[in-house]
Amino acid sequence: MAQRSKATFQKQEKEREKQQKQRDKEARRLEAKRAKSERPPLEGDEDPDIAGIKPGPQPLPEQWQDAEHLNRK
């Protein structure tokens, strides 16, 4: 009976490890997807970080109002 070479055995081990890693990764993905779907939605319809911001140019903060008038002269 012929013996398997060391390289072939190592290759099989690498392939098993790769497949296990892929299974673990898929399990993590499914867990993240499940956790995301179970998470309660944000309160309100607006993201609090961007609440009140409208598309287009934004008004200057009060501290810069004087600087704008100086630039126009």
C-alpha cells in the first residue's frame, strides 16, 4: 500500500481549516444579521446626528456672522 506524502496530508489539513473558517464566518454573519433584525429601531424618524439639517448651503453660525459681512465689503 502506498503511503501519502507529508505535503498531501498538510494540504488536506489546510483545506479542512479553510472550510471550518468559512463555516465560522458564515455563522458570524448570520448572528450579526439576526441581532440587527432584533435591535429596536431608532426613536423618531431622524438620525439625531443630522436632525434639523436641510440639503443645500447651511446658515453660518452666529460667531461667523460678522466675518461674512466683512468679506462682502
